[in-house]
Amino acid sequence: MSISPCCIQGSAWEGTPSGRCSKLGNNDVYITGDNPDVAILFTTDLFGWTFPNARLLADYYATEIGATVYVPDFFGGEILDFELLSNEQFHLIDLAGFMSRNGRQQRESEIFECARLLKQQLGYQRVGAVGYCYGGWASFRLGAKEHTLAGQSLVDCVSIGHPSLLTKTDIDEVAVPVQILAPEIDQMYSAELKLHTFKTLQSLQLPFDYQHFPGVVHACLVRGDKNKPGERAAMSRGKHAVVAWFKQFLKDSQ
């Protein structure tokens, strides 16, 4: 499995995040919202927990869903320079080196541990997971039937936008309600994987929401350009879809 340059292209958004920084276990974390019963674990794209776009989305979800949203650092303090987005100098990022230090094998266990802490240590009754690009495979894994806490899934539902590093096995093993936000043009989430997702989730008889975004590219939901045709509408539709999904499977089920 590899990462494509499309995973580090796009735009940085304007705005000032309103949350706070703290710790979740051993991981630095951005926290926004104040619901003591409902939490969302947000696994970011390659630009990580300090990327303003991720924090602004987390703020939006916390407010609109009525949840506490956690955006941990899963890259060991390493931060890609998102200032390179503004002048399209993506080639200056050592993507291969970054992934050699922060691939699935290196980071999976701490992602699971952060999810456990939300229910086990912090006492949240309902926990969802949302992940974009790199965070897509992680959110699928958090919802896998093999990962449980006291016989219950680590998370109660997941939402995934344009996943990277995803395998058919990840899809086969999911055991909680799943939302997929899938741009049409996506090297990382191929037509084959999209079809496998759709067929598998039907066979598993899980609640799922598969949304197709025609004419837009990988990463548009978290790094879209509001001035590009179609991307502004896709960003709006994408974040509203996540809110509706979590309201249904985290809030309405309380």
C-alpha cells in the first residue's frame, strides 16, 4: 500500500479554531465541545492534528452534533508544512519518508488506545469515529468486530471521507454503521474498492450511507477550494452529511 501525491494537495482554509489543546493518554490532542456523554475521535489526513482545516471541521462537528470532538496527534509530533499548500510546492514534502515513520503498522495501536480511553477512562457513553484520507483506514479499523471493549465495539459508528491505505479486509471486518463520502476522482479509493465497499456492506447487513460526489477529487472534503467549481458545494454537502449521520447514530440512539 502506498500514498499518492493527491493526499497532500489542496487548499488551507481561513478561520480561527476555537478549541483547546490537551492530552489523550500519551498523545497530544485538540479538543472542542463539552458533551460529557458523546465523543467523536477525528483521525486526520496527512497534515495532522495542527492543520487548521481539521480543527475548523472539528469545531463545526462539535457545535452542530453536540459532541466533544478529539483530534489527536498520531504522527509522533511530526508535522507536514501545510504552508506549502498556498503556493503548490507539494514536491518539497518527503512523503515517502513521512509514511515510513507513520504508516499503519507504526500507528494502529495508539489509535485503538485513544478510542479505548474515551469510553474506559473518560466515560463517554457513545463514541463515533470520523476519518479522512489517512484517517479513513483507521476509522474502518476502529469499527472492526475484532476490536472490542467489554464485549462492545470500540466505537459505535464511523464516517469515512476519501480513504487512503484501505484494504478489502478492512471493509470486510467492519461491524458498526458506516458512512462513506466518496469523490468521483480518487486514485486512493479506486472503483474496485468502492464497488467492494458497496457490495460488502450490503452483505453484512449493516446500516450504511454511501455518498458519491461527482466531478470532484480526493481530499476535496478537507482541503477543497471554495473558488473551484463543485468543490464548495461538495465541502458543504460533505460536512452536513457527517452531522446528520452522527446525530442519528450517536445522539438519537441515546
